[in-house]
Amino acid sequence: MWKYNNHLVNSTYLAHKYMDKLRDGPNIKVRLMQKTVWRELMVDVSRPQLYMAKKNAREVIEGDQRF
């Protein structure tokens, strides 16, 4: 199965796309999130990207930042 590196899939995109999942389960493991992204988008993302996405989503959920 192919894995793609897409430069448009950044932490902001990931935070926006997975906002509901992160709202429901804010303590989701980064490895599990990485597998979910690969399964749904077939894009290989790095762990630092996912940490930043979780941070961005948490800030939006808590009201510290807007999209």
C-alpha cells in the first residue's frame, strides 16, 4: 500500500479535520492518531506534526485561539 507525503497536510489542517475526535478524546495517543490519519488519508505524518495539531485543537476547544 502506498504512503504519501502531502505538504498541504499540516498541523493546522489536522487540528481542524480531527477537532471532534480530539474534543471527545483529548488524551488520544499520538501513535493511534498517526494510524488513524494514515488509514483515513493515506498520508504519512510525523509525530511532531500531530503534537502540534493536538495543541492547536486544544487551544481552540478551550477558547484560547480561533481558526
